[in-house]
Amino acid sequence: MNKITKIGVSALCGSLAAVSAANAGSMSVAGSATATYLSVEGDVTGNPLGMNSGLTFTGTGELDSGVGITLNVTHADKNAWSTASVVADVPGLGKFAFDQGSGTGLDRIDDMMPTAWEETDGTGTPVGMKKVEGAGNSMDIEWALSSDILPEGMSAYAAWSPLPDGTSANDKASGGATHNVQGHGWDVVLMYDNPLGLMEGLNIFGGYSWIDQVGDDRESGGLGATYAIGGVTVGYQHTYDSNPKIGNVTDAYENDAYAVSFNVNDDLSVSYGVHESTKETNNSASDVKIEAKSLQLAYTIGGASVKVAETDVKNKSYGTSDFGGTTIALSLAF
């Protein structure tokens, strides 16, 4: 991917100046554009044409102490930024991120299944599924431990938020009032590739989250694994979110996902995935399960790629509506 680079930035941004002066660094910009066509059977969707135009800004520099600093800002579409983070890479300890919604903590493993393109509920067909988020879904601070202090192949993350209400505030501002969260929350996530060197291609992962809430505290977690051999990757995971405080009768969400992907060659890949989510209530007779299935294909030609997804959904948003959707996308990177 080609990048536009400007050299000689004395500081990454005003917020970094509040931490420490940085040596001259660089700011780079990478971009992409995607045009889509979405057809959903049984639903009113209007004009099926869509477009995403994205820019990612990356600033790098180094403090006098030798700590590397990285600024990441993503403009996902229509010139409105969606995620941002400031990351300090401390030698021997790891990376400390001040994050605004880029997917830290337990949110890292909400759906780790192999796919040719998108997560099962991310193709545009309406699903309305609740997946695990944890404290890392809010404005948070995450520590990614250095590989120097971990077994080979292991990654470990710890996220903390003083009030994980799911908001991202500007500087000198706060997230506002919330009715459920009354204190801090934290997440711990582990990923282990080729554990103990016993099985190449195996990656196991798991995580746990705790959030201080009014009444019963919110607890979430998950465990799963993927295994790759040749061009084939298979995976399964289970996640749960107990006491989510979404309505008065929802006790928990239990999710199961499994998938298989196949890289036919360097340019062509296909996948099939299923994600099931059960909303458990204090009356088991009222429990509802969403089932989303997606067959996907992706083909790359140089800097362009064509992607197709055929997705079926039962009981959208834990209701009674079923949908089938077809999504076609053309993406360009520059």
C-alpha cells in the first residue's frame, strides 16, 4: 500500500506535547475506497448502492527517554473519524495505549473466526446480535505486555476504564451520566499461538471482563481456538455476557461461533461461518436465539479486491424476523 509521508513533524499532536517533547518524527496517510451493492430479501432497504471512503493517519516519534510514540486516527467514512489511539512503546514492558474505540480488551475476541472477508454479522444484512465488549469498548487504557516477558507465541492484554459507559469523549470532557455503570471495569485477554511449541497452526485465546454496575456486577468472557493447516483454517469460540443490564428481563447472552476458510490460492479465498446468540431471560420460555450464517468469497487483483457475501439470519434482533442478504463489494487501496 502506497503512503503519503511528511517528514519533520516535531510533535505528533497537542496531546503528546502534554506528555513529553518528542523528537522529529513522521506522519503518514493511507487510504482505501469501497463501493458496495446490498440486497436484502424481505426488508425495505431503499437504494442498494453504498460507499466507504477511509483514511488512516499514523504518526510516529520518539521521546527523549527512548519511548516510541504512535498516534493512530481512522477516518472511516464521510470525513468523520471513528477510532483513535495514542500508543507508548516502552522497551522491556510493552505498549500502553490511550484508546478511543479501536477494539481493545475483551472486544478483541468478540469474533475471532476465520473469514474470507467480514464477520458473520458484518456483511450489511441486518442481524442485531449482542457480542462481548467489556471495558475495552469504552475510552480506556490498555497494556499490551512485551513479548520479552511472555512465553514464545503468547500475547497478553490488560485494559482498564474508570467508568466504562461505552462513550468516547473529547479532551477536557467526560462521557456523561449513565444509569447502569457506577464504577471502574477491567479486561484481561490472552492469545497463545503454537502453545508450548506442541502444535503449529493452533491458536487458542480467551478473556474475562468485570464492570462495576448498580446491583449485580457485569461479567463477560470467552474462550476459543483456530487451527490452520495448509490453506484451510477452522475455528470455534464461546462467549458470554452476564447481567448486561439491557432491559429488565435479560439475564445473559450466550454466543457460539464456528467457521472454516480456504485459501484456494494467493488471490482467491472462500469461507463459511455461523454465529449463534441466545438471549437468556428470567423466564426460560422466553429465551430467543439468533442464527446468522454467511458464505463469502474474496478475490484480489493487485490493489483491487472483489468480495461477495451471501448471509441468512433467523430471529433478527432476538425477534421473529428472518432475512437473506447478498452483498457485493469492490475495494481499492492507495
